Amino acid sequence: MAFTTNVYSYPVAIGDFDNDTRLDIVVAGNSSNKISVIHQYNRGAIYNQDSYASGGGSSLRSFIIADLNNDNHSDIIVANYGTDDVGILFGYGNSTFMEQITFDMTSNSHPSSITINDFNGDSYIDIAVANYGTQNLGMLLGNGNRSFAIQAIYQDDVAFSPIAIASGNFDNDNRSEVIVAYDGSDNVDIFFSYNTGSFTNQTTYPTGSQPYAVAVGDFNNDTHLDVVVANANANNVSILLGYGNGSFTSQVTYATGSFPESLAVGDFNNDNQLDIVVGNALGGNIIILLGFGNGSFIAQSPISTDATPRCIAIGDFNNDTKLDIVVTSLTYNRTNIFLGSGDGSFALFKRYPTGHSPRSVAIGDFDNDGQLDLVTANYDDNNVGVRLGNGDGSFKSQMTFSTDIGAQYVAVGDFDKDNNLDIVVVASYQAKMNFLGGYGNGSFQNRTTYPIGSLSLSLAVGDFNNDTLLDVVLSNQGSNDISILLGYGNGTFATQIRHSTGSGPYFVAIGDFNNDNLLDVIVPDSQNDNAMILFGCTNEVFVKKTTLSTTKNSRPKSFIIEDFNNDTFMDIVITNSGTNNIGVFLGYGNTSFSNQTTFSTGLNSSPSGIAFGDFNNDTILDIVVTNSASNNIGVFLGSGNGLFQNQTTYSTGPS
């Protein structure tokens, strides 16, 4: 059985993430920078896949499943090769996860592999990291409460780059040791632990050419852990039997297929002896080595997989008490599941697919006359323009207030609790947010500046931590994340908190989509023509749950959130710049939405910004859109049932 996964799916692991006693699968996309959780519902069948971003350019290389914070829920620990950090996604026990928390491994460290264990004897799980780029080992000592000590570095003079790491208690001292394989070396190293989580100098044991992967188990039933190493260039595996004191026998090798670079250990024929499965990357197959229980093995016939099997994990996926195998394919971006027969043989199950120029305007009463006013972000002029409304649909001349370079998006709210509306604006060119405090007469203070993410294009205002004070969320298209700036209620803000998103989050909007009294966030995944919803949690962290399709080539740019059909549920309206329309999704109040209903903004109009208000005083909400390519704004008068009249356009002049 094969499942399409993220581009270049490298690692794979198994765990029960929703506490339904059925094993789920985790695969990581090296190119897509996403972690996918594939859920099982019965006898190996799969019902859906959830993806969690690990950050733009993270280039996932390795991950492990464990309960790091003792809440009985499985967590995911990730080695982010491209961003030089280790990421942790703490599980909620319902198949969803907190957004990734990262731990810096220093510049150019390129962590390639991780292992977990108690390395300092304090009963808390620690993380050991193979830093490929800086040629050393990193140690994150755990505190048992989602936190870890700052990385400690060990073995700075290694001549080769560590590529694979595993751990076990090799000398029965109640502390785990680390075994490391290197790129370009034909040896593996064992590092013995002290009770501080640090390590002695390594002990070295020869292996075959280019050891690529390593695993441990008791292969000769002497209660001492042994080691198996996949030697990619030698086309074999090495077995090193442990003496229980940290030393090992000389290697014994067993032939595999072409370029073995992954392996796993388990009892595949139910004889209570450990066996080994090896993935042969250039051979397009896996091979089973059945163990005799005395440290020796016999190879079975190869089993074909999709091309380039890259990583292997094992578990019982169909609840028949027999171990099954899951293999990721680098070439086809799929996951293959092989169901075990219990006699050491496996069969490929059937395949299932899984799953890949005014700039803006805002509305408010800035002079407290009871009439709606407008503020626009004027990108090329580096300012915002305020037009005070006359209450009949007409507006006074524009007043401008300076911003930093590249005023991109604007929003309003009372951030200092003086009952006067203030302005926040994104200055994307300089990666800054500007705050302009309002005097209540249509004029504003000079800007105050806050750093944000790269190429931020949008922002929204709401109370994310339920302290009754307004906060700001910004979408950072350049860094593929959002920034949360929590407000202090006096016009100042805390340092930003970042959360990863999908590719190209050009816009951000907020609303309570699941009626839990917590604000949620929606951002476009423009490269995939989707919208991503991040549901709010009490700790200001979001989880990806729902995707809304805006049709192919729609290139969604911006959103508004409000109840447009008067059913008390929040709805979403999206500007689709590629298909020249706005799309309306009516909410059902339970995280689900109607299919999109579209309203044209005109040929080649490329709608970008959007806002709402009652423009004709009929107590029904209307919509205004900036059409960046046709140099006008379009007004859609609402009907109160989620439908809108055809747009009326008003020229704005050249962008």
C-alpha cells in the first residue's frame, strides 16, 4: 500500500498520536519542509493526512517519536538540517500538535540525525544531535516540562561529519551512550556518558565503507545491546555484538542490496529473535535478515519497493499482532506499506493517495463623528492616507501620515484604550510594523516601530491571549510564518512570537471558527491554491486543521472575517487575484464551511485588499475591494444572506 507524501520524503516513524490504539505514520518532506501525520483507522487503512510546517528551508533529515513532557501523548522531535535547529512538536493526544518549538544548534551546524534517551541519569529524556556541518555532537538536556538546557557541544575535533546517531545503555550504568556514524569514514564511534549529560572521548570500531544508518538491539540474547550498521558503499551491514561494558566484538558483515542507507530492527517471524530490515536505495527494494538469536542472520529474497527507498519504520498497522513495514520513496514522494505475514514475508498493500497599486484599505471612525472613514496603505509614498467620511458615501480629501518604507497593509483598533482608533501598518520593505496612535479627531501620532518577519504583507487585529487587550498577527511571506505581537494595552507591544505556515502566506485574517472562544488564524497557501486555518489554543499556539480550496490558479491574496448571512457564525471572504473575483465561504460554526461562491471583480483586475462596512446605511454589511491591476476600488453591496450585488467601481488613479 503506497501513499503520496511531501516532496522528497526522507525520514519516517511510527506512533499512536490520537490514542485510539492504532499506529499512525509520520513522514517528513526534505524539500517541502513539512511533517505529515498519516492516520490509521482499521486494518492498515488510512483516513487522512495532516501536515505541519517545520519552517522554510528547514530541509528535514531525521525525527523521533517520544513523550517528552510526561503527558502520555506522543511528541515529534525533528532535525532541521537547513535551519540549524532541532524542532519539537508537542502532541495533544488527538492527532494534532502544537506548532514547532525550535532549539538553536549554532550557525551552519546542519543537524543530520537525532536520538533520545536519559544521558545524565535524571529520569528525563534528553536529545543528542549529530551536527553534520560543524562536525560535532550537540546535547539538549531535558527538564521534563517541554524545556531543555542550552545545547552543550562535544567532540569538536572529529575529522568527519556525523551523519547518523543512535543511543543505548551499552555498559549497564543506568546512563545511555551514543553511537555515531560519519560521512566519509568507515568507522562508528561510541561515546560514554557521565551523569552530567556530557561524554568522554569516543571509542572507535571499524565498519564497512560509508556507514549510513545505525540501529541497536540484543541480537544474541545475552541482555547486552548490540549494533547494526548499514554500509552504503560496501552494500552490506555490519553486526557488532556488545559485551555489556561498552566494548564490542569485531564486525561481522552480511550482504544486502545496492547502497543500503536505512534499516530497522524487529521480530518479523514471531520466533522471539530480533531480525533486521534494510532499505537498498539504488536497488529499489528492501531485504529482511532473519536472526537466529545468536548474533547471526540469514538473508531473505529482496522485496521490491518504489524507487529509492529512503527510510524505514516498523509497527503493527492492521492489528493482527504481526509487524508490518513502512518505507518512504525519495523518487515518487510516496509511502509504501508492507503488511507482515508473521513468517518473515511481506506483501505490498494497495495504494492510496495522500496529499502539496493602492495596496490595502481599512475602515473606521477616526474622528468620532459616527461616520465611517477610510485609511489606505500607500506603498510607493511610504505613508498611510486617511479620508474622513461624510456619511453619504463621499469622503474628504486625503490626509497622509508617514510610515517606514513600503507601506503594505493597514488595520485599525484601539490599542491604548483611550476610545480613539489607532492604526497599525506593515512596512514590508524594512520588515517593520508601525503603530500610529489616534487623537480621535482624524489625526495621528508619529509612528512607533516594531521588527517583524521577512516580507510581511498583511496583518490582522484581535485578542489572542484573552487578556482583553488587542494584539496583532502578521503574515510573513518571505519567511513562511506568522508573527504574533501581544499588546500591553498602552499602545506598545511585546516582542514577536513566530509560528510556521505553508508556502507564501500573503495574507492573514482571524476569527473563531470552532466556537471555543479562542481566535483562530487563516492564511493562504498560495502555491497550492488553498487556505490554511490555524486553530487557536490557550497558549497562543496554533494547529493546522482545515483547508479551503479557492480553485486552481486563484492565488488568494487577502481575507475578511465576519457574519455576512446573519446566522451568528463567522464567514470568510477572500480576494482571488488570479481568477479576478472574491470568494465567499459561509461558516457553519464547527470549523467547516460551504463551498466557495464567487463574485467577479472584472477582467484583469487582480483584486488584492479587502474590507467591509455598511456603506449605504441599510444595516447590512457591504464589501470594498482594491483592484490593483485596474486602478480602482470595487464596492459590493450586501444582501444579508451571504450574497452580494455586482460590484460598482471607483477610480483611484495609477497605482
